[in-house]
Amino acid sequence: MRIKVAIGLFVILLALGGFSFAEDAEVSDGSCCSEPCPGNDCENAIKDLSDKIKSDPDNAKLYSERGRTYKRIKDFEKAIEDFSKAIKLEPDNPKYYCERSGAYRQNDERSKAENDFEKYKELIIPYYTKLIESEPDNAEFYVKRGKVYDREYEYESALEDFNKAIEMGTDNYEAYFYRGSILMNNEDLEKEDLDEIIDVFSKAIALGGKSIGVYHYRGLVYAAGEYYDSAIEDLTKVIEMRPEQSMYYVNRGDVYSAKGDYDRAIDDFNQAMKLHAENLLAYQSRSKAFLLKGEKEKAYADLDWIINNSPEFFPGSANYSRAMAYALRNNKAEALKELKEAIKHQNVYKQSAPKDEDFKSLWDDPDFISLTAE
């Protein structure tokens, strides 16, 4: 099913950095935490912190906070100096390396920034593990460590931590959000699996997780389970929250198309193209909606655009897109030629093509079967 493919694609885009939901403030760009200066009065904040440091010169948190204040006013040299003092006082605290990494990065010292961030990654799991050992009944530490495992693609360890936090009765919606996002990345989900994932995201929403990410993920899973009206409701919420993001219109359009409402689907794909003229997925989805609607000429125009303009998101992706377009145009020779090139770049296409309905016209073809055989 097309929507099931969309779930996997969305997770890939998320991993590549195209989206950012419920993001942990302690990572990503090295900022590590929100900036201080309530009311933007940084000058007085620095003076107040300096007075506190005079009274308590061995307090690493004070240097960290003043460093973040300097960073906010773009005095990166002083910020780096303060973060370095915090590190000297607490060399095993990963937060301070992450903070200094962000300051180095904004000061155009890329090598030092990367070294600090690597040090942060080295320390962060042991840091939370030690906190868990000291406070084994604190569910928040499991959530925080799980999020780190998730970012490092250690999904089994992450899932264990989120499950543990949920068993402990956490009211942190992120435990449910991340658990659901890991579960939805499994292949060959059955309907009962999808229902379970929907319940997980619904719990996240009930706990206050009314973010774009939660509604978007739940919408995709509703669609995979063929709960189309619920999927459209969630994806419409997402569009209302972020109307400038073209991908959301493609996702909702795919649901309308799966539901058989091709006119509304095409309207969504058109809107996606207005927002992003070269949205490959919008062209792919609209071409299929046109085919299902019986408007072959318009469909072929979209497929020709794909053949001539497919961007290379990652090695072989353009070849795969062209292969799909040729398959839908019933051009077997060119479809197999492009698919062969795609497989040379990424062996994963050998597994995906026999499941991708865009290649349905070739599934029984001996050359296709031979090309995609393990």
C-alpha cells in the first residue's frame, strides 16, 4: 500500500534531518539547552551571575549559565571560557561539552566543535546510566537516556528505556511518542500492530503531546490501517499548524487518493507544488492520482517530469524514481535499466521494488524477478 511506503519514507526523511519534532534540547545543534536572560536583560543577568560566581567559584552550573548568557549576546570567546571552566570543575558532565561545542561552532571553530560533540556523545549514555543507578525510581532518566539511544539508532535499547519509563507510570508524553515512532518503523506491520501504535500516540496526545510530530505520525499510522477519515483529521491539524510545509499536503493527498477522492488529492498535490515547485513526491503521487482518475495524458506529463528532473536525495534514488515512472508508463526496458542502476547504488532497492505497487506491472516479469532476486 502506498501509505505504508509513506511511513518508511517519512522516517528516512526524519533521520536525514528534514524534520524536527519533540527535539531534545540537549543535542542537535550543540545549543544543549534554552538560553537564559529573562526579559532579554542579559547585561544584568551576567552581572548577577558574576556576583554569584564570586561567592561560589566552584559551582559549574553558574559558569554554564553565564556562558549561555554570553553566547546569547554572541560573545563566543567569553562563552567558551566559561564552558571550559565548567568542564574543568565537572569533566564527566556531557552537557558542558555540548554547550561549548555550540559556542565553538558559532565562533567558526568547526574542528573544536566536532571534538567536543564527540566527547559529549561518549559521555552522555554513561552519565544517564549513573543517574539511573543513583535514582532507579526516576522515570525521567530512562526517558532521557532512551532519547539518546534513539538518536544513535540503537532502537532496541531506546525501546527498553521507554518501556521501563511507561511501566513506572511516567506522565512524560515523549516516552510514548518515541516508543510509537520506533514501533512504526518496523516492516510488515499487521492491523493489530497499527492499532497498538495508534493507542501509543493517542496516549502521548492525552498527556499533552499535541505537537506536529505526534499528530503527523498518528495520521500516517491511521492511514496505514485504512482509517482514512481519522488520518485526514490528524493531517489537517498538522497542516493548520505548519501550512508552509509542502510534505504535509503530499501526505494528506495520498490519504485522499487511497480513499478514492482524487480531486481533493490532486488539490493537495497542487498546493504542495506551489510551496515547493520541485517536490518529487508530489509529482509521483499526482501522476498516480491522474492515472486512477483516467487522465492518462496529465499523468504522463508528471511522469515525464520525474524522468527528466528526479533529484538525487541519496545514491540511486533518482534512478529508482525514474524506474518507477517508466514502470507506470509501461516502458519495461527503461524501467529495468534504471532499476538496475539504482540497485548498483543501494541493494535495498532490490527488496523494495517487489513490494512497491508502482512496479506492479513488472512483478510477474521474468527479467524483473531475476533482477530483484536475493
